[in-house]
Amino acid sequence: MIRPEFFGQKRLEIMAFVKMLAKGQVVIPAKIRKRCHIAPGDKLQLMEYNGIIYLIPPVDDPIKAACGLLPKKPSLSAQLLKERQKDFA
């Protein structure tokens, strides 16, 4: 199951199956390469988390790209403060 929060507020629109080649290579489908602006020779970041493998295209400004990924509500800091207040009450 693909969890939508991994994709920010965007829906998953493209999903493809790829085949592992003999040297550990996979081919990213052209539609995904075009949409993500991935060109031959580009470097991708590979990350594995809980058995899920992510290929992350490079961005010019990682800080700007990360802005808006976390939901505005609920505020995790507010929730943590409430829990801490219960611990000390």
C-alpha cells in the first residue's frame, strides 16, 4: 500500500513495475523521467526505509523543495506540549 503522506499533498499518478537487470540496473520509464526532469547522466539519491526503496531526483534548493511537505495541522509541537503537561499534572 502506498501512503499518500509520502508524496506531500500530491496524489500518486504514475506507478510502474520495473525489472532488475543482471548488473543491478533498473530502467525508469520515460513518462516518469520526463515528468521528473531526469536526464541521462543525472545523479539520483537512493534511500531505503522500512523495505521501501526511494529514488529521489536532485533539486536545486533542497530547503525550498522541502517547504510545505509537513501538514500545517495538527501541530506536532502543540500535541507534544499537551502530552507533557499531562505527565506533570
